[in-house]
Amino acid sequence: MIAIVAGTIVALGLAVVMIFMAARVLTAMTGAPRSEPHVTSFALQPVLETSSIPCATGTVGALDGTSCYKLGQGLTDITAEKAEAGLSGGVTWVVQVTLNNTDSAKFAALTSALYQLPTPRNQLAIVIDGKVVTAPAITQPISGPALEISGAFTQKDATDLARRLTGVPD
């Protein structure tokens, strides 16, 4: 009798595990939203060189697959306190990011060093999940905790980038 009860408990436990695993596989296959965030931190790294694909060893590919970047030492494990998509001048989609005080001071020092350099060394790559999401040129030192990332963004692109920078799931 005890063996039958124990066998039933084990079978029920296996059934629960199989249902859980099937649900995870189905979610991954259907692209259903995940509850965990994509990223909680990102990196800002100076661009040393750019090249075309395929990417050579020691370079990082662009998220859109169009180019490769050799990156220098920069800021890693940055967490955006806030990131929002918005319109700049009512025309161009941008991402407005607010950094914490520690990251803000480091970012100010980095942009002060980069803005006077020639292209592409004046670019600062935003790296998420091992891919360069964008690499805007730094045209002036940025001293405050707020920064604006601009590019050829659609509303969806800007919103997606803001979500990725803050770790908000899709």
C-alpha cells in the first residue's frame, strides 16, 4: 500500500515538472512575453575602430548585424535609474536616460575625453547582451546625470531601447 502511494506521489511530481517544462518551451516558441527582464545593466565603451561584417576576433557586432566595433575600456555594469522614449523637437525619436550619481560622474569624465577625438574614436558604444545597440558620436562633454541617445530611431526602436536599458521586459 505504501509503495502505491509513494509511486503515485512520484508520478504526480513528474507530471507537474513536465507541464512546467512544456509551458516554458511553448512560451519560448511562441514568443510570449517573459516575466524576467532582458537586462539590468549595460556598458558604455569608446569605439576604437569600426569594420564591416563578418566580425573579426576581438570585435563586437552591432545588434542590427551591419558592422563590427573594436571597443576600448569604458563603463560597465551601468544601471539606468530611468530611460524613456520621447520626441526631440517634436520630430526625432530619442531615448532620455538618467544615471545614478556615481555612473554620472564617470560618464562625464568619459565624454570629456571622447568629444575632441576624430571619428570613430569620438563614438561611444552602448553595449547590451554583448551587442552594440548604437554607437553615437559624442559632440560635447555631458556633465549631468541625464543624457539623450539619438539616432535613426522609430518610436518602436526608441521604446525598445528604453525598456532594455532599464531591464523592463517586452
